[in-house]
Amino acid sequence: MDIIWEELAGGIPDPVHLVRLTMRLFVAMLVGAVVGLQRQSAGQPAGLRTHMLVAMAGALFVLVPVEVGMAWSEVSRVIQGLATGIGFLGAGAILKGYGEHEVHGLTTAAGIWLTTALGVAAGLGRWSTAGLGALLTWVVLALVSHLEQRQATTHAARAGGGT
């Protein structure tokens, strides 16, 4: 019976360690939620759950190698592979239309990629970096979007007023 318990509790040697892991995954979930809530409120298909899961996955991908004692040079290779893999995932979200400027999904792809980086930061215990990154991501997605819409409206009014 002891061997079963040891296997089930593998990698969690003490309560302090468990709290540390839980906090890092929770922070990853929160920073993913910041980005995901904004995307969901903008009506984008990759919303709250997607971004939370992507951030937690990024955290887990670095937590496990760090927990088993991998050297930082090896952890950096894990991060490189993760960045590449998520890049391919994001590329699948990009759709090219028939028009010259008709491309959709670039912001979704970039958001997924960035959310992974936020999760990696949280997984490595860099909570302030993850939090600041999430805040600045929200600024770009929410506030800059409003500026772009205002500029487009102004441009359309000028173009329509000249005819």
C-alpha cells in the first residue's frame, strides 16, 4: 500500500512544495484569464478557457523539468520547443481571405503565443513579470483596439466626405 501512496504523491515531497506548485499554476491560470476575458468579450473564438489552459500548459511545461532537477540550459531548450510548437498552433488560427488585406486570426495567434509566455513566467515563479505582461497585453488588446476603431472611423468619414 505504501508503494501506491508514494507513486500517487510522487514529486510532492512536502506541503510547502505543494503550495508552491499550486500557487504557480494558479497565477498562470489568472494571467491566462486576463487575456482570455478580453478576447471573449471581443467575441473571439479563443476566449477565457482557451487562454487559461494555454497559460497553465506553459507553466507545466517548465515546472516539470525544474521539479526533476534539469539544468537551466535544458529548461531553456524546453522553452524553445514550446515557443515553436505554440507558434505552429497559432499559425493554424490564421486565415487568409481572397482580398489583399483580408487576413484573420493574427491577433488570436499572437495572443495564444503571448499567453504561453505568461504561463512560462508564472511557472518559473516570476509572478510580477507574468502579472505585468498580462496587464500590458490587456492594454494592447483592449485599449489599442479602441484607438484603432476610432482611427478607422475617422478615416472612413474623411474618405466618405470627399465624394
